[in-house]
Amino acid sequence: MFYAALDVSLRSVAVCIIDDEGKVRLERSVPSDVPDLVRCLNEFGEPIHQVGLEAGTLTQHLTYGLREAGFEVVCMEARQVNAALSAMRNKTDKHDARGIAQILRSGWYSRVHVKSVESHHLRALLTSRKVMQRKCIDLENEIRGLLKVFGVKLPMRLSRGAFDVAVRDTIESDPALSRALLPMLHARQMLFETFMELDRRVRKAAHEDEVCTRFMGIPGVGEITALSFKAAVDDPTRFKSSRTVGAHFGLTPRRFQSGEKDNPGRISHAGDSDVRATLYAAANAMLMRSIAWSSLKAWGMRLMKTKGRRRAIVAVARKLAVVLHRMWADGTEFRHGSEAAA
């Protein structure tokens, strides 16, 4: 058997092929394009058992391209690979490819799920919306800060659509202010219109998706949470147990155990931070804003009395991830006022 390892960078890929005894049979650097990689592997002349690479930005593109060419591709967890390669004295692309090849041959790795193209499309839409929202907020805060110098104090709570109306007359009444701030206000307005268009597309995508529609039947879960969770999970069957979904998104406590020490810590913050944030926001909305009652909310309210608000929200967010996965896997609906699917 022969194992091929790829150490991927933006413009080039270090390729290392070893046999089942760990002996290096081929080392080469090729451009990070699928046709060049396929040509290099085919020119080796022997059937390759597996092709391994660590998770990164080009993972989806290279994995699907190599699979179409007939290779079995293994995507490895980046943190585990990095821990194994840290023992090497000299860190170069060539040595990293050798190390990845040996990890692939030994089987000491955790396989990472490569998400579908549809999932990446949803993630791109959500990311574009978030970027536009962040830029609008940055420009609003900058305009607020500059107007304070001239004694103009805007209301603390001002809706996004009312911001332009609230400040335009003040800026246009002063020629000096107009010269400095009016272009920024125009740029903010264009970004806001782009954000609103992306927001409409996100909401439309969520309401047209049958899985997301079921997710939104849970109090506190909106379009952003439903789409973010669906795009991040991609395939519910890749989780053997719904209980592991909360840990996958970093909502379970860290634990350090060694000898007589056993120190549980705060949540691990592993996985997708955007999904974790949306689950936290959904849990907060369920406990603090929603008037709809359910066994999940009742459990969270009891927990809030003993553990405090923040810990209760994190616990409900973790349970919410479990419930969402179980609903998706079983095709069930959220049951209000009774024991939810968990």
C-alpha cells in the first residue's frame, strides 16, 4: 500500500508518498490546483491507498476534486496534526508532508467531515450579511464619536433605518461637517441597503428550507440560528449521538484530569464561534423574551435560580443544539409544554 500526504498552502502543495513500511517513495512540490495534483499522483505509477491532508481553507476544493479523480481522501483534524508535527525539530513544508504521511499510515488521526457545496453557499451568505452588518455598525459608531466633539448627542437606541434621518440634517446644516462626514454617511447608507438585501435573502432561504422551518418552531430560534446550525452540521448522520453536538460547538466545560487533580473549567469554545453565538442568543431569547412555555424553558428557569443567568443560558444553548439535531435526525417537531425531543 502507498499513502500520499499533502501539506497545503495557498500557492503550492508539498506532496509526500510513502509505502506501508514508512519509506519515502516520492517527494515533490506542485501548484495547489487539482489538475496538477492529480497529474502528480497519477505519474507515481502505483495505486495509492489513501490521500491525506489537514483541514484548511482549500480543503473542500481539493477534497472534492481528488475524489472525482478516483482517490480516497482523508481530511484530518488540524489541531491533532499540529500536535503530532510539533515534535519535529525542523518545520518545513517537506517535513510536514512527511509527518502527515506517517500519521496517515499509522491511523492516529481524527477524520474531519468535509461539508457539502450547499452548506458552504449558505455559510457564504450568512458571512456576507454579518460583514455588512459589522461595517454599518463601525461607521455608525465613528459618526457618533465625531459628532460628540461638536456637542451633538444622538439617542443611545436608534434603529438602523432611522440613523440616516437622525443625523443627515445636522451634518448638512454645517458646510465643514458636510465636507468631512457626508461621504461617510453616504457610504454607510449604501452598506445598509446592501445589508438589508442580504438579510432578505437569508430570511427567504430559511423560510424556503423545510428543516429550517421546523427549527424555527422552537421559541427563540430565528432565521439566522436555523440557517447557521444547518450549514454547520450539514449532515446530521455524522454525529452518532445528539449529545455530542453541544461539545462540537464548544458548549461543554473543559476538563483537566491528572492523578489526584480533576479540574472542570469553563466551556471549551471549540468549533464554530458563529453557531455558538447564535445558539446562545436563541437560548437567551427563549428564557428572557419568549412567553411560550416548554419543558426546556422550565428547566432553564430552574437552573437560573441555582446557577445564575449566564450559566443557565449556556446550558440551555447546549441543550438546544441537542434538540435541533434530534429534530433534524428524526424529522420530529418541537413539542411545547411537554418534554421536547432530546
